[in-house]
Amino acid sequence: MVAVATTRRALDGYESGPGAPTRATARALERVGDAEAVVLVEGISDQIAVETAAAVRGRTLEAERVVIVPIGGAHAIGRTLASLAVLAPGARRAGLCDRNEAETFRRALVAAGAGAPRTRAEMERLGFHVCVEDLEDELVRAVGVTAVEELLGSQGDLGALRSLQSQPAWRGREPVAQVRRFLGSGAHRKLRYARLLVELAAARGTLPRPLDALLAAV
């Protein structure tokens, strides 16, 4: 019962189910007209993570007029930036992306007239931060595999992780990679654990650098 309650709390206030990415993007874009800053992230799990990190730092993004927009995948960054030029022309831009999508974000920023960032450091100066792999990888490394396994156990998911680890394709692989793969598989698993992992990292004082730097940028 505790695990079920915790899982439900982790998804409170967020879109889920069929069509959730489209609804989440539309819902966020409806709020950007009055925004001081708009933070673009790839998906809903990233939105949950950023908003949770702000909350555990004592910030209320809504009161600060900071809107987190899950864009529905890195491919949508150019289209979203173009929309913001109309919907929120005066708002500051910031963002978070996976390493494999950094070039897509960089090209979109150039096309949107945000200068010509060539390196990760130049993107960061524009407020856009890149995870080493992705945010799940950052969070798992931030809290450690043992702590993540304890969290999974509290949610009744440790057996499922062990099953994945025993599969030939994953047997003997680096534990961080195994856990990252586990979080990325299964319906809604990334959504369910985004808030819980951020809260755990914050409690340990180990929020991942891209997440911490993004909050500082807005």
C-alpha cells in the first residue's frame, strides 16, 4: 500500500496515458504568454525532475513565472522555439537535453537566432544544459546504484530489475547501464521514478550538475 501511494504521488499533476506528450506540451504552451522564463525539456519525465528539483530547493516556479515545457522529443525543439517567438517573445529561454540530442538543440538555437553556439560551454551560456547521457543516467550516478536498488525495492520493482540483469544482453553489464535501461523500459517507469530519484538526490546533496545549473540559469 505504501508503494502504491508513493507511486501515485510521484505522478500527481502530470499527464500520463495515451497522448500524454501532446497534451503536456499544449498545456504548458498555454501558460507561456505571461512567463518570465521558459525551460524546454525533451519529455514529461524531465519536466517532473526539473519541477521537483525546484520544489526541494524551496522555489515555486509558478510564482516566479517560470514555465517548464516538455516538447515531446528533441526533434520538436526548432518548432517549439519558433512558437515561443510568437507566444512569449520577451521570456528568457533555457533548456535541458540528452547528450545524443545536443547537436539537434544547437542547430535549432542557431536557426532561432540565439547566436552560434559551437560547444557545450557556449550552449550553457545560453541557458541550455546537456546531460552526460540522459537525465536518468545522471540521477542514477548521483545517488548510486545501491540507493536506487533500495528505492526500487520499496516500490516492488527490484525483482523486475533482477530479471533484466539476468538477461543475456544485459548480464555482466555496468550496473548503472542496467538500471538506466530498466528505468527506460516499461510503461510510465521513467515518469514514476523521476520525482523519487530527484528527491533522493536532493536529500543527499547530489543533484546532477546539469539539473542544478539549469535551475541557477532561471
